[in-house]
Amino acid sequence: MHPYRALLTNPGFRRFWLGLMLVMLADEFVRTTLIWRLYVITGSSEAVGLLMVCFTAPLIAGGLIAGPLLDRFPRARVMAADATLRTTALLLGAAILAADPTAFLAQATLYVIAFIQGALTMILLGGAPSAIAELVPPEHRSAANALEMLAFTAGGALGPLIAGLLADHIPISGALLLAALAYATFAVTIRAMPLGGGRPSNLAAKVNWRQSGVFQPSVAIITIMFFVINIAGGAIGVFLPVIVDRGLGLGADTYGTLLAAIGIGGSVGALVAGTFSDTARLPAAVAATQIAIGLALLPVIWTIATPVPSLTVTIICFFFFGLFSGPLTVWAQTIRMRFIAPQWRGRAFASMRMIMQSGRPVGGAIGGLAIAAMPIAPCLIAATATIILPAALALLHPAMNRPLPPA
């Protein structure tokens, strides 16, 4: 049976995956809504950079807590509690914004919502791959990781697109209420599912941290590579509304369209990556694909420097940016699942994703300062170099060119 068909006929995985799709859609919808509304209110790239820091900086502390929670308690209940907290925060934020507060209070509310979203991020990022490893046999894990990535990329495509279309038609409080409904639905759907976790603490002690698999060379190198690419990603998240406004002279619908192009490309890339049955050379494939991501941005640098920048070229480039991004997480998670001990999955996935995602606040802060001081083109050149160079260096390491061991 084709791996995708086998997965979608698995009731447990199907239920979890559909819930994951919904919450990822809500995540990107909230992120896009907050970024664009803040940029409209302030017209400030520094303000957007600070918002990106609020979205991403708290995940460092959240990651330290999320892993132990996911291993010590039933993972479904932990993820349901996360969704419930997000629902509550969005409902309170919507109530404040609907009351037409002062500009200062409105901005502060957006920052607080972003901070809460960031603080809770690692629970789902650590919980999802841990749940997949429980629900799916080894031979179908690449396909399952592709479907998990599809949830992220489909959310990344549809969330911004919907947010951009609704931006001029409903108040921000209404947008936050829609997202709150999605989180509440996920909490109810997932709470009773048997997704592992809840093991006695002495069970984990039978495998110490040196034996956990986290420090296997290819796993460690990929973690470092992804940390660096996320620095570039955080900066590009700040650059994007500025590219739309100053580079292309367009508005919210174009901003949502570019984010949707990235998401659609990522969805296609993830699905193609999940069909690869030969996983022997995945570490080298991950590094080579990261290089391709950086190369995809080069035509954007050229077109925004021309007197009449091309929206078509920009959309195509960001589609390929997403297309090459899609396989990274799919293949990297397959590699991690090959090495990481079951007792350490919650902590290992949460810790590694915390390290990788912590590059985003660094990039967001640097990007906000850079785009305020320099033209867009040199900022994008620096981001491109940040993506390509670590991947090129990683290809020189012997561990990245060895075949993976059997599952």
C-alpha cells in the first residue's frame, strides 16, 4: 500500500493530522494578522522586528519546559492544555482590541499575544514528532513527517492568504476570535488521544543523555545548520512586508500572496520528499537542499533593484524558496527518529527545535535594525549568504556523507 494511503487509513494518525492542520492554520493566521496590523499602525520596521522577537524569543524558555512535560505527562493532554491557553489569550486580546483602546494599549496587546504564542510554540513542535513516532511504524515515518510538514506549509499558505483577504474587511478582534475557535476545536479533538508520554521518570533514567542520540554527528550538524538558517528566516520575516511596501509598492493582499506562495511551495516539496523510500543519503540531501533555498532568493534581489520590479518573478522565487524548504524538516526528522531513544523523544525534539527556532528572534532583531539602516537588496544578500555558507561547510563533514544505519 502507498505510504500516504496507509497513513490516511490509520484513524489515530488521521485524527491527529487533521487537528494539526487546523492549529497550524490558526498559528499562521494569527502571525500574519498581527504583523500586518502592527506595520499599518506604526509604519515601523523596528516595531515589526520587536514583534518577531516576541513571537520567537520566548520559545527558548518554553522549550526547556515543553520537553519534560511531554515525556512526563500524557502528550495529548499537554498539547490540549497548550491549545486551551492560546484560546484564552486570544479571547482576552480580542475583547481588549474590540474596546477601541489607545494606540499604546493596542500595540501592547499585540506584543503580549505574540509573546504567549511564542512561549507555547515548543509544546506542539516537540509534541507532534513525538506523537508521530508513537503512531507510525518506521517504514512510513518519512511520509508521516511529510504530512506533518504539509500541516505547517498548508497553514503557512492558507493562513496568510486568509488573513490578507480579511485584513480590510473585519476588525482585528474578529480575526482573533476566528483563530480562538480553531484552537478550541483542536483542544477538544486531541485531548483523549493515546499519544505517548506519561512514563514514570525512572524509565528515562535507563537511557542517559549521552545515549539519547541527540549528539550523533549528523543530528548535531543539522541542528546547527537549521539554527543558522532560522537566523536568515527571522530576518526575511521582517524584510517581507518591507519588500511588499517599498520594493513592490503593493499592500496586504500581496503580502498574504507571497506568504501563500512560500506555503504552497513548501507543501509540494514536503509531499515529494515523503515519497523517498531510500533514506541512506539524507544528511547530504538536507545540506544540498538548504543551499538551493538560498539560491532561490537571488532573482528577488535583482528584480527589486530594477526600476519596475516584477511581482511575477517575486512570487515564483518565494514559491521555490518554499519548495526547497519543504524537504528539510521531513528528512531531518526521519534522521532524528532513526537515532533518538523513545524515552527521550519529548525532550530531544523539544530541545532541538528550541535551539533551531531560537535563531528566529536573533534574525528578527538583526533584520529590523538592518532594514531600517540599509536598502533591501544588501539585506537580502546577507540573508542568502547566511543560508548557503553553513550548508556548504556541512557537506564537507564525513558524517553528512555516510549512509544512515537501518531503522
